[in-house]
Amino acid sequence: MRSHPSRSRAKDRSISTSVLGRPEFLSLNSPPRNHSKAWRRSGPSRSQQNQSSENTHAEPPDEDCMLLNPSFRGIAVSSLLAVDICLSKRLSVCVQAESPWSSVRSGVTLLALTGHGVTWVCGTLVCLSQSHTLAGQELLINLLIALVLDLLTVAGVQKLVRRKGPWDSSAGLLHTHSFPAGQASRAALVSRFLLSHLDLAVPLRVLLVLWAGLAGLSRVLLGQNRLSDVTCGFALGFLHSGLMETVWVSSSACQTLLSIGTFSWGSAR
């Protein structure tokens, strides 16, 4: 006897629902979840992650970057500066009372004072007041002009460069920075000026040159200047001496300056 088709269909549906109702087939009955949307809502997007990774791997600032291929000029300058500071610190043997040459520190300080600008300006003014010859007055006035020019030039360059000495020491009078060395410039200027215009004996000439070298070196021994500061100071002093030979003030002009100065001093008194 043939069964009714509707009953057979109902029976097939009941069998399929009973089979799909088992635990292992529950995932087939549940609707599919949109995992991509949930993941996008919960976490950042791929573009945002790429942007954040780019930010984390961004280049550091310029001051933190290391030049992997520096120029030969930069390497040479850095090497010379390193050698300069190393030798200057090694030669600074009179910096403190505990230094190796602390016993001669007072003598080195006195030697450095002989190249000070105030010492030479005051000494030149005293000698000028006691001089009564035209040649002597001409020589002393030109020396005074050279000293004032040297003081102004050294002070101006020191203000521009603002270089500190090898040690943290107190600055001297009229010298707040180390480059160029004022004592070395003054010593070179005075020694060349006197050697050019005075007829000195050979021993005095040797002593004058030796004093100029020791006056500049004394600043290194005291830790006030570097070797490069002293070297540039010597060069600047020679430059000033050569400049004064070019713009030499004549004897008549010196007498005019003396008369003006004497009249101003007398009227002020």
C-alpha cells in the first residue's frame, strides 16, 4: 500500500530536525556572526595600525641622529679639538693647590700678570708721564694705541666666540672667556713692538722672546686657556703689531695728542 506523500514529507522533516538538534550540529543551526564587524569595532583598523606603526618607527630628531658618513673636514676638526683639550688638561699642572706643580703656582700667576692688559696700559701711561723726549713720547703713544686696540679686539672676539677654558675656573679681570688668550696676544704684541723699535742686546732680545712664550704658556698651566687659545692669541698679537707699523702715528701727531690730553687734564683739575 503506497503511503501518502504529505505524511512522508512530514516524517522526513521530523527526522532532519531531530538530527540537527543534536549538540554537535548546533553550530549549523545558529546564524553566522559577522566576526569582521565585531573585530573592527573592538580593535583598530588596519590603516590605523599602519599609521601607529609608522609613528612608532618615525625618525628621531636631528640632534639624536648619528652621522654614519661624516666628512673628512668634520673628522679632522673633531680630532684636533680632542687633542687640544687633552693636551691642555695635561699641561694644567697649577690649577689647584693639590696640583703637581702647586709649589710654583704663585710664580706662574705672577708671570701671567706680566702679560695682562691693565698692567701694560698703566705702565705705559706712567712711562709716558715721565718721558721728556720726542722719540720716547712717539714710541710710547703708539704702544698705548696698540695696547688699546689689542684690548678691544680680544674682548670683542671673546664675546663673539664665548669659549670656556679647559677647567671651570673663575674668569680674570677683563677676560670672561678663553678664546683668544689675551695675555698671549699682549705678550706677542709688546715683544715684537719692542724688538722692532729698540736697539737691544742679544741677551735682552732672547729674554724678551722667552718672556712672551712663558707669559702665554702660564695661562695654560693655570688652566685658564687652551693651547689653541694661546696660539691664536700669539697670531693676533703679531697681527696688531704689523697693523701699527702700517698706521704709525707721527711725532707731530703725538705732540698734538699730548697737548690735547694735557689741556683736558688741566681744565678738569
